[in-house]
Amino acid sequence: MSDDDKRDDRWTSGPELTPEQAHREREAPRGDAAPPPAEDAETLRERQRLAQLEMMDRWIGGVLVEQRRSRRWKLFFRFFFLLLILASLSTALYGIFGAPGAGAPAQPHLGVVEVKGVIDSDSPASAERIIEGLERAWRADGVEAVVLHIDSPGGSPVQSQRIFEAVMRLRESGDKPVLAVIEDIGASGAYYVAAAADEIIAAPASLVGSIGVIHAGFGFEEAIGRLGVERRVFAAGENKAFLDPFSEIAPSQRAFWQEVLTTTHRQFIEDVREGRGGRLADDERLFSGLIWSGEQALELGLVDGLDSIDGVARARLGEARLRDYTPRLDPFERISRQFGRVAMEWLGLPRGESPVRYQVY
């Protein structure tokens, strides 16, 4: 390169630049740069066509992504429902072949049936479930005694009567003893059930007794009158709505309902006397509805001893060998029942329960 060329070269003439300054110099637009050539119509049409194709490709890609996402959710729900079906089948098969009592250990043990919570046809302590557990324990090999493990405040008199009669049938067969062990509370309908056992064992601080019948409600006839609300009840039969809380109850209706409760109470007393025999003390308070501690109940003849279920097992077998024969609850049935109850409440539909209900509490 000649000296004249070097003088005219903008990169070799002038002051020395740092790398940063040189970079800015290179990137700076030059005033003498020629404008881009104008595009003709054909080039513009081609550019628009390519832009449309690109937009179409993006739209098709989005549709494919949504379809793939939809297929994934469909597969997920199919797999989920398949798991539900398999779990239901497993639960059913377990209830048939792997239920408590199947393959019971050959060594002696106590067959336990749990009576927990309110005794009611829709509760875990229903007569159907408890009777099924009693029969399983009764038939199982190695069961030295059947134990009703009770922790219940009572409940339906009909359900309690059914369990009482089932225990009495087993007791009269004489094959093995039936024991009732009261944990925290064995009152009213729960004591009704326990009275059928050969022996009743209770914890010293447990609550035992409450041999009585109750029906509780409210009267709102004056309240709706003050609010200016008119109660409209349509019934065939002059006494059909006599327990309506918004209507007055006549003295004759009150006497009739008291007779119903008294009759149920009499049945309760007769069955307790049949089950306990001469072990009951001669005390008029026994059937008054009072409730006692386990220690007091022992003095009154309501129970035969004070101990826990482990203590009962050790006393009979030398060690606490227990096996639960209570039928397992179907979780799917409970979930569906709860879902149905919630749905009815949301829809404002009436529940199919009888408005006439009394309890042995």
C-alpha cells in the first residue's frame, strides 16, 4: 500500500482508538450509505405469501399442541377411572376373601367386634355391620371368646334391639362366651347391646347406664307468629303432623307420644333384666336414665368387673391376643353417600329421613 493510500484510509489515519471506540465507530451508520433498493410488486407479493404461510404454520402448530394436551387429559382421566375400577374390585375381593376372620390364626385369641359411635342404620355402628362381625368371630377357628368392644352413647332402639337379639342367640348356643368391654362410654342403646353379653367389663372411669328413652324437639309456633309467618301443612289424618315444631301439640297427642316412649322404655328394661338376671341391684334408680361411672356400675350390678380389653385378654389367654372381626367399611360407598348428601343440600332437595325419630340415649 502506498503512502497516499495510507493517508486516505480512515482506519489508519487519525488518532488511535480503543477497542470499544473502534466497535462504536464500526457500528455507527455512515451518512454516505446508499438506501436499500426499492422492492418491486412481485417481491412484495412473495413476502406477503411467506408471512401468511408462517402465520398458518403457527396456527396449525397451536392447534396440534391443544390436541396433544387434550389427548393427555383424556388419557389421564381414563387411567384415573381405570384405577378407581381396579380399586373397587380389589376392595370387593378383599371383603369376600380377605375380610377379618379369614385365615384366622390357629392360636387362641379374642375375636373383637367394634361398637363405636352412634348406633344407627347409616352409621359404622349399624346392626347389620355389628351382627355380621359377631357371626364371623363366632365361626372363626381359635376364638376363645367374642368381645363387643363398646364406646358408644347409644342410638336407635330398633338397631340396639337387633344387636341384643343376635347376641342372645349366640349366647344361648353355648359354644363360647360373649363379653362386652366398655371403653369410655356404654350408655343407653350401647348398654342395651352390652346387657346381652355373658359378662360386662368396664373401665373404672367409664360411663355406664342411662337406661331410658328420649325424644327432643323445639316449639316455634309463637316465634313464627311474631315474625308474621304463616305455617302451611297439608296432611291426611288429624295426628299426622302432631310433632311439627311449628304447630301446637294437644294434651292428648302429648300423652300418646309419652306412651310410645314409655313402651320402648319398658322393652328396654325387660331386655336388660333378661340379660343381666339376678346380678342387678335392687335399686329403683337403675332404670331412671341416670348414668354412673364404671366403679359405681359394679356396685349396682350393671357390670361384672373393672378392666380394659387388654387386661381381659391377658386374664384369659396369658397375653393380649386380639383380632378384629368387624367388617371393613367400603370407602367408595362412604364417599358416594357423602357426595350425594352434599349434592342434595346444594340443590335444596329434602333428605329422605323420617321427621319422627327417637333415641335411646
